[in-house]
Amino acid sequence: MEKGILKIFLFLSFIGFALFVIKLLFDKPPVIKSLFVIKEDLAQDSGYSSEYGPVLPFGTILKGEGKETLSPTIEFYLKKEALVYSPIDGTITEIRYQPEDKDYYIWIKPRFWSDWLVEIDHLTALQVKKGEKVSAGQVLGKPGRWYPEYGVGRVELMIIKEGRLDHYFCPSLFLAKEVKRDYDEFFSYAFKDSTRKEELQKMNPLGCLFKELKDKTVIIKNHQNLIVVN
């Protein structure tokens, strides 16, 4: 009896180790093969815009209600009828409605078993469903509402590696060679009227103040839980 239990334990341990090795070797980051939004759809009304313009960079300090938050996303302000496109090939593993914002967020994984995921927050008029395989450049939906009086929408893009502490990566680290030129043109256009234009156009990676952040949380006073990873 004990020998049988030991054999089962050893077998399951071997399977677990094999799966760990496979994930370690083959669970590669997602590759961004397509623009997420197009420059012509960026909102141009300055009535809502911050000093950054219609794109809020990854790693921006956001202030509100007595606390500060480092943004683990690139946030885009768009014309309300704009379309949002899948940046990668993958499978939609989660769709969740957000009643406070009256929109959805979705997760796209390059492989359904992957620890890597692309989260797209604030979507409406969804054209995809959970479990569906999508291709880079495929329409996902439209942006969520943001300052409706200006006819402006917003959507956020995050690349996350799940773990004991989730890591949030600048999406521009994972560009395919064939779209890098398009991204260069997109961000140059996005920041052309910004009051911080010179600083923003020197960003490396594109659209990001940092390359990586760890554990999405808030900074309260001087206590920083969301840290920059060098």
C-alpha cells in the first residue's frame, strides 16, 4: 500500500517537474505584431488632455484622493468611435464586465497555459468572446467612455507576467521588427503637441518611463509597494 502511494507520488512529482521545465523553456513573452490603435483615432480635444497629450505613458505617477499610483499601463485617449485591435496572436482567456465603468477588460494569452498575458482594459462593443483565438490586427471592440462631453474614449494596454509578485512590462519591449517603425511614427505623432514633447520623444522604450514594474498597488505617502525593476 505504502509502495503504491510512493509510486503515485513520484509519478506526479515527475509530471509536475516536466511541466515546469516545459513552461520554463517554451513560455516565451508575447510578440506585438500589430498596432493596438491607429494614430488617426487619437483624440485631439485639449479640453480633457493632460500634459502628456492623448497617450499616458507606462510608469506615470497618477495622483488622486490623497494617494499616488504608478501606472502599469499605457493609456490611450481616443475618438469614441475608434476601433481597438489585438496587438498579438493568442487566445482570449478572460472577459469581465466592470459595472463602475460600464465596460469590459479582456485577457489574451499567447498560449492558454502561459504565465504571460496581455490585458486590455476599458472596452465596449466587443467583437470577440471568451475562448476565441484571435490574430494580431483583429478588431476587439471600441474604447470605453471617458469624458463623454468631449466625445472621448479610453483604453489601456498592459503586459503582465503572473507569479508570486506580478510583473508589469512596458509593451514596447515586445515589438516585432515589422511594426517598430509604425510605433515610432505613432508615438511621435501622439506627443507632437505635448508640453513635455522633448522628454517624451527621448523615451526608450517607446511610450514608457520605465521598462518594468512589480506588483500593481499604490504608493501611500512614502511607502512604495509598486517598485521599478532595474
